[in-house]
Amino acid sequence: MARIGLIEKPFFDDKNRAFWNLQSGGWAGYLMLRAISGFSNGFPLEFLVPLLIHVVTGYSLTLILAVIYRLVINQARIVTWGVSVSAVLVATLLYATIDAWVFSTINRPTTPFGTNVIIGMLFLDLTILAAWSSLYYAINFYLIVEEQADQLVKLDSQASAAQLAMLRYQLNPHFLFNTLNSISTLVLLKQTERANAMLSRLSSFLRYTLANEPTAQVTIAQEVETLKLYLEIEKMRFEDRLRTHFTVDERVSKARLPSLLLQPLVENAIKYAVTPQEEGADISVDARLAGDRVQITVSDTGPGLNGAVLRPSYSTGVGLANIRDRLAQAFGPEHRFDAGSKPTGGFSVVIEFPLLLEEQPKVAA
């Protein structure tokens, strides 16, 4: 059932409506102030007649000025200012002439209509029209600046999303090359059943991961399920040499992070901990709550760092740097990324980021 209610919209969401509201409200307020001021000074009720004509004239003249300004506001600066100043001066002269004629007709019907009365009206009318014109341009330039700012935010968001997609797409080819190479090896060894099983699991993994947008965020629980799909494929290659352990705190299971963020870390651990050791290695993924932040640790029991030389990154040029970039895009400076050998041996990567239960907009790195 549709819910009926008032929907609050920005005042300038409809510029045409906003103009008429401001135009009518502004002149109504001016009329009220002049009327209150007149009655406070002891003017008779008949004072309202010339005041009403004065306000209606100003209202009409400013509508004409609005049409002129709308035509020249996007022109060259000299054209805009030249036409605007000229229009204000002409409108002021016309305004003062009408006010002077009304004043002479009502207050001095026997006195000839003269230029001295027009001159007396010029200052007030010029002030009103100049103030109205200044406000008109100020509001329009404000709206232009706001529109440009919104466009910059939109472009920045699109650029950030494109960069995230690029970082995500860097991961898939590397994983696919390794897996297809393993399948090719199994086919050459005539182990068709294992090759078919690996193809089936690869299909399930790709179907699961490609369902998410490259820039999407997923929950830790979903990310762990994706990891398990990936590890089912790798266990076809390493069997008992690959031993995995998952520990996920229930309080962070719904926390969000970029999709496929942890898969490269596990793949890195397989490449540099499981592959070079005959007995294989254990890989642990631990997600816990650390204050108001999520802490995820991916560790292995491999050789760790070799002296002062850092563990190599992927052959395709992605790896730990890719993870750092994706964290920076997703969380800005509100993240921590540490990698190094453990005191007990092996290698570990620790990631920390804010506990967010809803998908967040991307932050420019």
C-alpha cells in the first residue's frame, strides 16, 4: 500500500517555483513593512492606494528585469553587466515617473506634473531595483556554484568507482590463469575427473563473484563464503597440504568491506607458504571486533620473510599494493594495513577499518 505523506524537497529543486515564491513573498513583505511604517507615522488609510500602485509597479518591472537577466546571465561578462545596468537605469526612470505621476495626481491634483517630483523619487526606486537585481544575481550565481559542486562530486564518485573496478578486475585474470593452468595440467595427466570437478567449482566461484558489482561492498560473512569457494578449487591442487581455519566473530559478520578483498591475501599465502613447502602450510583467517573497528588477520605458517627481503607480490604486478589501494578507496585514511613475519614464524597481514553495517560511498584516495 502506498504511503501518503509530505515529502520535503530542497527549496531550489524547482527553480521556477522558487522564483515565484521569492518574488511574491519579497514584495508582500515590502508592502507590509511600508504599510506598518506609514500607519506608525500617522498616515491616513488613503496612503495605501499609492503604496499599492508603487508595489504593483515594482513587482511588474522586476518581472521584466528577470526576463532580461535570464537572457544575458550566461553571456560575456561585459554584456551581462552592461545590459543589466542599462536595464536597471531605464526601469528606475520608468518607476520614478509612475510614482511621481501617482503622487501628483493624488496629493497635488492642481499642481502641474514636473521633473522635480521624478527626481525626488529616483533614489528610493533605484535602491529597490538595485537591491532586487543584486539579490537575483546572487541567488543565481549561488545555484550555478552549487550545480558545479554537485557535478564535481558526481565526477569524483564516477572516477573513484572506475578506479575501484580497475583494481578489482586486476585480480580475476591472475586467479583465472593459475586455475586454468592447473586444469590444463590435469588434462595432460589424463585426470579428467579431477579436471572436470575443478572446472565445476571454478564455474560456481565465478558465478558467485560476478554476481557482485566490481565496486560493491559485501559483508564479511559473504566474503568468507567466497573464500571457501575459492579454497575448494585450490584444495583440488594441494589436497592435504592446504589446511585452512576460519574464525569470525558474530559481531562483525555483517560488517561491510570491498568484495574479493581477502582472496588475493589467501592466494598470496598459498603461493608463498603452501607451494614451496613439502608439508604445506596452515592458512588462518580471523575476523574480530577491536573497539569500534573491525580487525581481520590473514596468516600462514610458511617461511615468512626471507631476511630483509620482502615477500614478492604477484607476477602480474598486483598484490599487497592492490589491497592498500582498494582500502584507501573504500575507507580513506580510516584504515590500517600491516604485513610482516609473525614472531612465531610465518607471515601475516592485518587489516583494520571502521565497523560499518551499511554500504558506504567510496572515498577518493
